Amino acid sequence: MRRIENFRSIIDKYKVVFFDAFGVIKNYSGLVPGIEKTFAYLESEKKEYYIVTNDASRSPVQLAESYHKMGLPAITQDRIVSSGMLTKEYLDLKVQDGIVAYLGTLDSAHYIERSGLHTLPMSEVNESNFDKVSALIFLDDEGFNWCDDLNKAVNLMRKKTIPAIVANTDRAYPLSATNVSIAIGGIAAMVESVVGKQFIRFGKPDSQMFMFAYDLIREYRQISKSEIVMVGDTLNTDILGGNKFGLDTVLVLTGNTLEKDVETRITASGIMPTYICESAVVDLSGLDF
Amino acid sequence: MRRIENFRSIIDKYKVVFFDAFGVIKNYSGLVPGIEKTFAYLESEKKEYYIVTNDASRSPVQLAESYHKMGLPAITQDRIVSSGMLTKEYLDLKVQDGIVAYLGTLDSAHYIERSGLHTLPMSEVNESNFDKVSALIFLDDEGFNWCDDLNKAVNLMRKKTIPAIVANTDRAYPLSATNVSIAIGGIAAMVESVVGKQFIRFGKPDSQMFMFAYDLIREYRQISKSEIVMVGDTLNTDILGGNKFGLDTVLVLTGNTLEKDVETRITASGIMPTYICESAVVDLSGLDF
Amino acid sequence: MRRIENFRSIIDKYKVVFFDAFGVIKNYSGLVPGIEKTFAYLESEKKEYYIVTNDASRSPVQLAESYHKMGLPAITQDRIVSSGMLTKEYLDLKVQDGIVAYLGTLDSAHYIERSGLHTLPMSEVNESNFDKVSALIFLDDEGFNWCDDLNKAVNLMRKKTIPAIVANTDRAYPLSATNVSIAIGGIAAMVESVVGKQFIRFGKPDSQMFMFAYDLIREYRQISKSEIVMVGDTLNTDILGGNKFGLDTVLVLTGNTLEKDVETRITASGIMPTYICESAVVDLSGLDF
Amino acid sequence: MRRIENFRSIIDKYKVVFFDAFGVIKNYSGLVPGIEKTFAYLESEKKEYYIVTNDASRSPVQLAESYHKMGLPAITQDRIVSSGMLTKEYLDLKVQDGIVAYLGTLDSAHYIERSGLHTLPMSEVNESNFDKVSALIFLDDEGFNWCDDLNKAVNLMRKKTIPAIVANTDRAYPLSATNVSIAIGGIAAMVESVVGKQFIRFGKPDSQMFMFAYDLIREYRQISKSEIVMVGDTLNTDILGGNKFGLDTVLVLTGNTLEKDVETRITASGIMPTYICESAVVDLSGLDF
């Protein structure tokens, strides 16, 4: 575990960089100041990069658009690996037909639809379609009435033996400098504990997130895990998951982990990044750029 | 563990009977048919009895009234020990002044008020009174907006080091023959896991419920634990808690535990009642009554 | 939560003081220096006191003797409330006859024996006595072969539906200034998770420990919970349990919680003592004593 | 979820078959009777197969040899994917040098050694080599003194911020028709809970096991997840993990899940195999073979 002053020296050591989104590239008020320099440097050095994010609220296309609006055109749809994409893969492989009941927004649901598989908000599940429901998906904390629809979800899962998929494991997300919101991962854990059945979860720290990104790269080139570095702001998702998958890891201090807590948290959790760096912003000074 | 045909023979062995409420005396559609005979027999035999119930939705006075309306005048206010009463005792002993923020109905909150201690629904906590909030209480799953007020509760507990009290540990309760509702205990567990602080819980199987009832009796007479029997329909609250407190226990099959599951559940959980009885209804036939 | 300089001023406010043992009165190398002054003051002021300790390794008589040997004759057998005593009460009330298999030392087992109830080390359970085993008790981490006897305990609990009692909930205890030992509570939790049945636990923070001490006092005098203070070194046992039972609590910094960590730990856990005091040692200077 | 009479019809639908070892191919007394016919059929049909097993007690070479001795020469070293192999990959990628302290047998440790990385049984860790210890590995429940070495492991992990790797997540394994043994996964969970740090686990149901096997195949051919079926006897490892990875799954009833419990367990856990089949034995009758 080493302190690194300039994030550039980390990029220089690896062929591919995985970035967490929230707390690394952006936060509640927009882009992390200066982060566009990092992507300029990556492009200039022809290094590959991917955004590996616990997010099932929107499609990769929509996620990419939101970066463009913030002023980061470098992040295109094909650079994004989201827990929503793993959920879609699961449905494509494992749920042949029927209705997928969901908790989330319309945007989150549209992405997982496909021919032969309809999505239906939990609020519209009723006696006439109950028999056709073949899976329940937890997509987003918005877009539904918590009290009504969570109680409906509990009773659906008690009565039917169907898979329940949690498309984002996070229990909370930051809303502002001082406030957080309960995330769909926290809500799903409550429903799971009331129902007493085992739900399927997608998202860091689970290896399947990293494998999905790793596979994307290997479709067109050879790469070893030792040539990839994972950059994140959260010890128990980004760093733990990256370490377990066999990647080197960088903890940055622009999000969940603050400078004043970093030593205490690493010692308390036993989760060690390969490097600690103040931010993922590249200092371009002294470069002919 | 013995099968008992007639609940009367159990009453005959003990001086005091503790009853769980839901699944033993009443269910979602009213009184358990015939249960009034049990209380008639208890009165005729001059046996003491108490209702020991995980309920913080109303005061003991209101709980007693609801039995009277259902046709069971025998259950008076002084016969009821609720987890709401333990919450009130905790506040009286440990929270001197300030505002108690709560999640629940007006009825549930009125009961815990006292001079010097105001209650305020979570929805009304704001910048002007934030500093005065000295405790947070989870009382009932009704009476508030889940999404808005649970997010407010999470942020209150993140920012202030104050006690959070869960006045009912149950994670779900039956709503009809086929449906359940998420209970305030399940909701509070979600908030606790997001906040990461330790909440204080009142309710069976915790011993403090049984101790409260035991103390009520001892205020005016001597009694040994071996002279009390606990009657319940749920292994992991009524029976586990009664056993641990040192009481003999009766599992009845009119609520959460069904005849067809009883052997499997006892073996799987390792929680053994002293007796199993079809119901808590006394068969008065053959009695001069 | 207030900082108190002199522990004496706390004693002066209450009629009864409950002390945790390890980290408050003694540590791995003997008595906490100066603690005898506290007991001298308590005696001079005719204040009652009790030692409320998670310990099932020896009888109260033997525990008292060990204090006498260390130079603290004030702590007599009747001043001690141990989790071993709750275990004995449970067996007296709930296990009529048969053999109680145990994991622990001979000393720990002798205490729970009584007429009609034999104890047998797990290592001596075999085909000839298997049918008569009516309970399993986890008493102490010493006195048995972990590998052989824990595997035997797992299979005993899988095959028989009998109660398993954990006589001390602690997961670890300090062995020296730098080392800890796994305690019987940690070992029992492993067996419980492998077996999948629910064990019965005695020890702080559970209320039953405090109730046992409270009942001892009430046998000969009236006392309110507001007249008792609990003194401990551990937030999640002594302080959490004392608070929940309705007692005022003092956190001392001579054991598990160090001065440098105290603010962080209180904020992180949300467990607040009524007072924080450097130690439970009374400063007698300025007193006519 | 469909009942299948002849396992052959399942093989016929897929290009690759993953088998769990214990409870599917072998049990405590040797091979599952008739299982050699399955491998004869697989060979005759030129179908690929892999053994995907939670086992870190021996190297793949030694695991293969044990099948040969039992009379199953078809299972060669390159057909085996074990959680021990994932542990070795982790060490190769993430632990550059120093000493790896281990709990397990000599056999289990030899396999993970490599140039630059020494292994040392926990019992031999002492003051002279303490500084050089760079990881702790839980390999096997045999080969060490549980009491002494687990206490040493607890104190090692409390004092050093190094990774702890659990090379087999299983909490127990069958020893005979009636008895189980505590497995290293159960032991490691106890150490983890006492230490309070986050350990790294390898083994089903975690996706990384399935990915490792999937990658082995893709080194020399193209394959889709929909062309692979996972066969196992345990719902919460083989079936849950296979499902989540996107594979079709077969639950066989020759191991942990018995015919009489299968419906109850699927309903209770919510974990659904694609097929249920009495065993993985192929009925060759009616085949020109």
C-alpha cells in the first residue's frame, strides 16, 4: 500500500483502467473538478478505460449521455459496465418468457425489456396477470410507492417460487454534501429478510461485475488481470471486489473515504488498496500536451 | 414436549397464564372462535392471566377497548403488557427532555408523551427543531410516508448521536388469510443497516417483555417462574423467549405455526415448547359451569 | 453524556452500583491499581454494589475467592451475578433430568450440577449415554479438545432436538496487553451456524443479566432502576445492556475502550453512556477517611 | 423446473457439463454407483465436462489421482476447477513476496507455494518471522491444533493489516451417512467475526468459481453460457451459483438434498434448478454402446 502523488504515474503502469463512477468521476454536484484531464491523458496515451458502476437506473446509452451533458464526451456507451447490464444478461439467459415485475422507474425497466419478455411495474400486478409473473426485479429506489409496492412485492415472493433479482447492491447513495438516500439494495435486503428466500444480487464487490468488463476487453484483444487497475472511492465495494478479482486497486479520496479516515478504515476493515491517491485527476503540468 | 388435547389441563397446572395476542386470542378476522370460554374458565378458577404482545401501535387502554369491541370484556388494561409499554418505560428513565421524533400513527405517539417530552412525526422535523431532537422511535408501519420519512430518519441518525428505539421487533404481521404486511421491526432493521449504528429493540423474544409482566404480578403477590406458562403461536418469539426466561411454554396451532409444519419447524429451529396444543380454547364440556 | 473527573461524584448520586469485572476492577495482570479505594468508599458510604459479569468458568464462590487472593476481600459471593448463574437457573427451571453434556472445565461444570442432573464432558458422550443427553452447555473455552469435541457437539445437535445453552456470550477476552483469546461465545456461534438451530445465550448486553441482579436487591429492599448505575468498559455489552434495561451508565477507559478511541466509537456505534470517566477508582484525597 | 427421468437427455442438450464432486460423483464411501457410465457416455458423445469443486485440501493433480484410485480414470487434472486454484491465482496476482501463514495440511500448502513465496504453518509463526508474514490462508480443517493455531491466527490478523483468504467457503462436509465435520469455511467465519475484518472467500456459490471454468474452456474454443449446464446436489452453492452465473442447472438427489425434502427446500429457499433428476447416472439401456 503506497501513497501516490500524481495519478498519472498509475495510469502509466497499466494497459487498462477501470473507474468507479460516483465519488471518482462525478459526485452529487457534477464532475469531479479536473477529471476531464484524466480522460484526455488516457486518450493521448491510447489507454483503454471502463466505467464499472453499480447502477441499474438507466441504460448504458442514457448513462453515457449524462456524462456528455456534464462535459465528458470521452465516456461513450461501450465504455460502461453497469450492474443493470448484468441483470439484463441474467434475464436473457435465465428467464425465457412471461412478465417481469419491477420496482423502479420506467427508464430502468425499458432497458431490460426484450421480445418475449414484458416488464410491469409492481403497482400493476394484479389477479389477471399474477400467474404470468416469472421474475421480480429491484431496479431503482424511485418510480414507485414504497409502502404499497413493497408490501405487494413481499406477498408476490411469498406466493410464487420465482427468482428475485437485485440489480444494484448498494444500500445508500449520496444525495448532497450532507445527505444520503436509501438505495434499492437496502430496500431489497428488507424485502428479502421478510420473505426469507434467497435473492440474486448484481454489483460490486461481486466478481461478476469485474468479469463482465474483463470479457468485454477480451473480445478483441488479449489482456492479463495484472495489466488492469481498478480505481474507486469505497473500500468494501470497489477495492474489496477489485482485489478479489486479482486486480491492482487505487483508493481515491474524493468520495466515500475521506483523507482523515483513510488509515482508520483500512486498518478496521482489513481491505487494502494497492495505492492511495488524493484523486483520479491527472496533473498534466510538465507534459507536452 | 407433549401433545395436549384439552387446553384446560394446562391451565389447571399453573397459577398464571401469559398469552400472545395475535394467532392465539385473535386473528385478522376477529377473535379465535371459542376463546371467550378460556377466559370464562380462567375467571371461574381465579387464575391470573396477561396478554404479552409485541405491539406499540396503541396504548394499553386502546388495546383493551379493541378486545371489548370484539366481545372479550375480560381483557382489561391492567392485563396487557406491550412492547410499547417498555418503550415508554425506557423514555421515562433515559430521555429527560427534548423532542422524540417518531415513525407511526398519532395514536402510537400520544401514548409515549409525558410532561417535558414532546413527540413529533418525522415529517415535521426540520431545521428549526433539529437540535432539540433527543431520540427517534419506530412505533408503527402506518401513519407516515415511507420514502420521505425513512430517508429523513436515516439522515437524522447519521448526523446526531441519539438513541433509536424500535418499539416492536416483528418484521411482518398477517393482514389476511393469505397476505402479510411489513412491520415496523422490518423497516427499522433496514434503517439500522443503512445507518450502521446499534438500535435498541423491545419485544419478544427478548426477556425484558417477560420480566415486565413478571414484575407486574410481583407487585402484589409472590410467584415463581415455574408457576407461569406462556402460550404462543410463534416459535422464535413466544416460545424461544418464554423458554429462555425460564417459563414453561405452549405452542398453539391457530396462527403462524400450522399442524402440517409443526414437527419440521421444531426440528429445524431447535426451539421446543413444553406442550403443543391445537388451540388455547378450553373445552368446557363435562364441566359444571 | 458528560465527562466526570472523580468517580466518587458518580457513586454519590446512586444507591446501588453495578460493576463489570474485566477492564473495570481487574485486568490480565491483576486488580486495576487503586480500585480497592472504590470499595472502601462504597463500604464507608454504605452503598450497595454488585459485580455483573459474563463468566461461566467458575462458581460465584470461586469467583469471590479469586478477588480475595488479589487483595479485594470486599467482593463476596453474594455480590456476584454471573452468566453462569443464569445458566444454572435455566437448567433448574427447564431441564428436569438426564445428562447435560458440556464444553468447558470441570470447575465450570461442577457449579451447574444438582440432584437429578448429571454433567458429562462432551468427550465422554458415547452410544451408551447418547439417549440420556437432555441439553448441551457451552461453559468455557478451556478443558476440552476443540477439534474433536466441537465436531461431536455439532453432530449431537444435528441428531437430537435438545436445548443448547451458551453460558457466556463474549466472542473474545484479553489474555495480555497485546493478545486476546477466542471465548466460548465465539466458539458456540460457529457451532450454531453449522447446525442451523437457535441456541439460548446468557450474558450482557441481554437484559436478563441485569434483571437477575435487580431481583437480588429487591428480595430485601425497594429500589428503582433510576437509583442504580452500571459501570463498564465495553460499549456493546455493559453500556448497551445497561441503557436498554433503563439504568444510567458509566464508561470507564481502563479496558476495552481507550481514551484515544472513545469519541469515534461512541459516534460509530450510537451507544451512549450517561457518563465517561477515566477509571472506576475513587480519589479519596480531601476526604476524612 | 422440470423432473427429468434420465440424466442422458440433459447431457444431450448441452455442449459442456459442470459437475460438483461431493454428493454428485462421489460420497463418503466412494463413487456414486453407476456414475462411470455417465463419463463413458460423455466421452462417447465427445461432450466436455469439468469438476467444479469447493476443495483446497489438495492440488488438482492429487484430486485427479483420488478419482483414478476410485476407478474413474476419465477425470484428469485438466478437468478440475477447485477453490484452491482460485486461491493460488489470487496469491500469484496479489501477493508478491514474503511468507504465507496457513491453516491446513502440508499437501494443501505445497500446492500454493511458488518461487518467492514461502508457506509456513500457523504453528511456526513466531517473533523471528512475524514481520515477513504477508497473508493468512485457510486451506483445510485438518493438519493443525484448532485451539492453539486459531488463537494465533486471531492475534496475527488483529496486529497486521494483511489479506486473509478462505480457500473453501463450505461450513461443513459429510463424514459418513450420519455425521458431518466442521469445514475450514466455518472455522474461518469464526476467526473473521472475532477479528472484525473482512476476509476474502473463494468457492461456490461465488461466480468466480464458474468464471474460472468458463475461461478454461474459452482458451481453445468459443462457448456461450447457454450451452453449459451445472449439476449439483446443494441448492445454496451449486444451484444458486450456477443460476446467477447464467447457466442452466440440475439438482440431483444423491447428496445434500433428499427426495423427501426437495420441494420444501426449493420453496423455502426460493432457489430453483432448471431440472431435478434423481442422480447424474446415465441409463445406457437401449443404447448401442
